[in-house]
Amino acid sequence: MNTDFQQYAYIPLKQFSNRVWRTYEGGALIDKWKKDSPEVDGSMPEEWIMSTVTARGKGRPENEGLSMVQTPSGTYSLKELVASNKELYLGKALADKFGTTGVLIKMLDSKERLTIQVHPDKDYAKTMLDSAFGKTESWYVLNKREINGEKSVIYMGFKEGVTREQWEILFKNQDIEGMLDCLHKIEVNPGDAYMIYGGVPHAIGSGCFLMEVQEPTDYTMRVEKVTPAGLTISDELIHQGVGEQNMLDCFHYDGCSYEEALKRWKVSPKTIDSSDKHTLNTIFNESHTDCFGLSELDLTVNGEHSLKSNGSFFVAVIYYGEGTIISGGKEYSFAQGDEIFFSAAIDEVKFSSTIASKILLCYPPS
């Protein structure tokens, strides 16, 4: 146990940029959000936030995906800070139950449609992958752009009547259009929010910039062997080592109508606290999942709001705006693009904006 690390549990910790390689292209809107230039689309279309897990990809750096944070005495991985005193950093309940943050946060910007995929639910993850976590996730749409004249859409859930047998034939034939036609196609706009439970097939269309809050694994089963841009996907990335038949068992074949799909998975943000200077909305919470939470704090010019600890850590992602954070009697600055970890040891945090701000607040399992 590194006792030196424990002092950093009492201060806000900013993360360094943490871009991750994926099988699809994108990322220009992440550059724009980070105020980096040039704004370019490439093979690093995701920013992983406060991550203690590594990305899965053949031939990639072994620590890719791990978040590095800034402390008064240098740069360390969040993973090693948390390991120095799990109870202090995570909170007792989380430390006892998981011993890890229990959540992974990403900013994701797609220039092309992502491959059709599914993530394991907890039962499948335990049985087939020997993992305590599946990969239930959520999408909160922040921005969009038209690519080649195509509107931003997502594909989610099987339509009524789709069977495993039918899906297997489409997969074997690599009939991509046929597979897409089995899924509901939903146009998205900034402010839209969706739950993607383990077992539900899905694909993000081109031109979507969103925050993804999810269980902390990188288990993805894919049914397309070549990406829309022509990149061949390895068997390992298709079925995660379980084989194609077991991969097909990861899907939940409980199709529904379009209206029912929206009812099951689309989430309406709700205001839980407001004044003329701030609005606090809950987006994903215990009524949707016990895997993670997401709230959004909007501050007007010179707005302010205090958040009291609920016994576990949280992460603040500054979507836009700037101002100060008061924590432990000290003042720290925040600005657009910042990603800040507040450990469970911090009792109260006050955000004060100098310009209008939108702060995304991410929480671990409840």
C-alpha cells in the first residue's frame, strides 16, 4: 500500500487525454470538444475516461485504455492510485463489493457506422467469460453531424419475429443489409438517451457523438467480419474467444415493435434540483440499472451548485464552460474538455461557473 498516494484522495484529480484505437473511424468531434486542432477522423475515435481497464485489441500497447491522472508529485495511473487504498478512493461499499471502480466512461465519435454487435449480460459474462461484469451500457447523445448526407441514427433491438436460426443464416452469409433490416433504426438528436442492456443487438450509425457509460469490460461480440470501411476483424474480436455458436447465444431473441423498443430503451431525463442559476437532471439512475448512473449539471453564467458525497466516488466531465471547483477549502479551475475524478474521501464539491457550463456527472454502481 503506497501511503503517499492516499493524500491525493482528498483533491480533485484531472485526467490526461486517453484516446483509444478501435475498429472504426471517427474522433473529429472529440478533437473539437477538446479544442484540439486539427479536428481529424482516424482510428482513435474514443476517449476513455477514468478507466482502470485495458482495451482489447491484437498488437495494441498492453496498457492502452488505462487512465493517467495528474497529481502534485507527478503522473500516475488511476488504477494504481485506487489500489493504494480502495476504501478511501472508491468508498467502502464499492471497495467491498467490487474492489474496482465498477464503471467505464467513454466519449465516442463515429464517422462511419459501427459494426452490428452485442454485449454479454451478467449471467453470460459469468458463465462464458468468467467475468463478474457484463457490458450493459448507456448512450447520451451530445452532438451529431451528417456524413455523406446521411442523418445520425442508431440501430437497436430485434424486430418482432427474428429467430436465432434466421440470425445465424444471415451471419453465415454475411448478409449485412439483411442483419441491419432485423434491427430497429432510430434517428437521434442531442439530448437523446438510451439504455443498451446486455444481450440487446445494436449499432451506432455514422455522425453520432455521445457519452457512453457502461460496465467496466471491453467484451463485444460482432457479427460483421469486415467493417463498413473495409477493415477485416479478427476472430478474437468477433467472438471474444468463445466461438461463433456461443457468440450467437449472447443475443437475446425477444424482438418487439418500434414503439415497444422506444419504451424499453429510450430514457427521458428528469430534473431533480433547480434554481435560476442551475439545473440538475438525472439521466440514468437506479430505475434503469444498478450498474452506473449519469446526471447533468447545467450552470448559467456565475451559476453555482454544491454536491455532497453519497459515500462513493464520482467523475465530472466538462462538456462546455469554465469556472472553479471549491473542495476541501481550496479552489481549482475547470474548463471545457476536463475530466475530473472526485474520490469518496471528498465530502463536498462546489462548482461555480464564470461562463455557462454543462457538467456530466458519472457515478459507479449503486
